[in-house]
Amino acid sequence: MEQMIGNAVPVKLAEFVAKALRDHIKECESGTVDYQRFLSWLHKSHSLSERTVRDTVSRLKRANAICEIKAVPDTYYVFKLEQSPEYKSLAATVRSQVKRAVSLYAGYCEDTQKQGGGSCAS
């Protein structure tokens, strides 16, 4: 059976998948959320009130407490978050705010990477 599976996957594809998986695992293991830099980014890049910025950071902290953010949040992260019993127990408006905070954090991560700042985790 192993021989059949091995022959069914082109070598270059297997190498690509292995490297992508290795890079993803490496990124997931790196650091934690830098809330202060995220807060500064929200002030600079969005015209939000001080209270909204603080609330957004608070909601991101809640998301991180429910389902740890280890890398740039993606659709898989949101899926895992939504499956959590703790997340499901939140009011609908709070769930929406948590997802928005995660989305904004993903935007922050993308901007940080584009500017050559590396990962959004500290």
C-alpha cells in the first residue's frame, strides 16, 4: 500500500507540501500576540474612537483566550474559534465583535508582513 501511495504523488508536489507544512508549523510556534503594536496600528490605519480601539483589543484578547492565536488568523482559525463551546456561549453581538477583531488583527498581520516586519507575533 505504501508503494502505491508513494507513486501516486509527484515528488515536487510532495516537497512543496512538506515545506509549506514545515513553514506553517514554524510560524504557529513563534511568539504571541503583541497587543500594544496592534493597538497602535488600529490608531494609525483606522479612524476609530479610542473606546472602539480598546474594545477591539479586548475582543482580540478574548478570542486568544478561547483559541490561542499562534500565527496570522485564517479561516481555519476562525473555524476552530467558532467550534469552541466558550465562543458558542457568547451573545451573538459579542461573537460578531470577536470575529471583527480577529479580522482586523489578520489585516494588521498582513500589513506588518508587507512592510518587512516579519511575523505579527512578537
